[in-house]
Amino acid sequence: MKMRVLLFAVLILALFHFSASSQEAPKNKSSYDTLVEKLKSNDKTVNFKELRLAYANSPNMENGPDTDPQKKAMMAALNSHDFAAALKNADIVLAADYVDMDAHYVEYIANRELKASDQAEFHKFVLQGLLKSITDSNDGKTPETAFQVIEVHEEYVLLRFMGVGLPESQALLHKNGHAYDEIKFKDPKSSEEVTLYFNVDIPAKHGL
């Protein structure tokens, strides 16, 4: 009798082990994925700087799909008022990089023109949050108070929303172990020369 009980217990343990080992362990979500999910669920408490930095530390930054063709296509479609095509391509860009400000801008304008007001307002909120996450912590007037960017393209997006065209000059500086872009341009309102500094440690690390 004892032997039968022992054999039964061994069988149960063996079956439990087989069942547990045959199931693939769930993959741990990155902080970037978690923040994106929260934001998509309309959680407006998401810290956008944290989101951008989480993306920079995620595999998506270097190993994500090449969405350059979709980026060009979404802008071309937006300019030609093909809003459905603009949204289709912007969706692909955001699936790979949810902190891409150009894609959120396209989503905002295209949804607004298609009378999808809720979606338009959501992407406008995200776009503004991403922009403010660059400018709120520093003023960009010195290397010590430089704006932190995760991609050099963020510099041009910020300048564009400031109403600035092409900068007059751009130089790469190194100071105290950090890398900075020094950008000079004419203020569109006063015509005075302005110099802004961007910390490019992250783009330099990733070769972007």
C-alpha cells in the first residue's frame, strides 16, 4: 500500500513538472512597453521624459524595424490630403517607435481632418507632452542646461515647432565628458541670433 502511494506521488510530481516546463514563461515587458500601454489606455499621468528615455534603453532603439519609407509616405500623404494613407503609415511608425513626434503630428492632423476628434485630441496631447518633456527641465541656453534628446531628429522637430527653418550653423562640442550640439539660428519673431544646446550623449551612444 505504501509503495502504491509513493508511486502515485512520484507520478503527480512528474506530471506537474512536465506541465510547468512545457509552458513557455511569459516574457517580461520592458518599462517602455508598459508606459506605452498606459498611455494608449489614456492614462495622462505618464511621464513623457521617462517614456522617451525608456524607448532609448529598449531594443526598439537599435533593433526595431526600418520605418523610414513609412515616415516619408505619411508626410507625403498628409501633404496631398490623403489622410487615410497618412494614418496607415503613421500607425506603422508608432508601432515601432511610439515617441516619434512626426508620427503623432500626422495622426493629429489626419484624424482632425477626418472628424475623428477623440483620436486627434489624444495625439495632440501626446505630441505636446513629448515636446514639453524636452523643454521643461532645462532652457537649452548653455551646455550645462542643454535640452536632452534621444535622437538628433528631435532637435529639428523642436526647432520646427518653434517656427525656425534651417539653422544657420550646427557644431558638435565636447565638454566635461558629454557631447552637445550647438545650434545657431535667427529668432523668427525678433530676427536676433539665438544659440541652443542639445545634449546628444544618447544619440552618440547609439550612433544616431
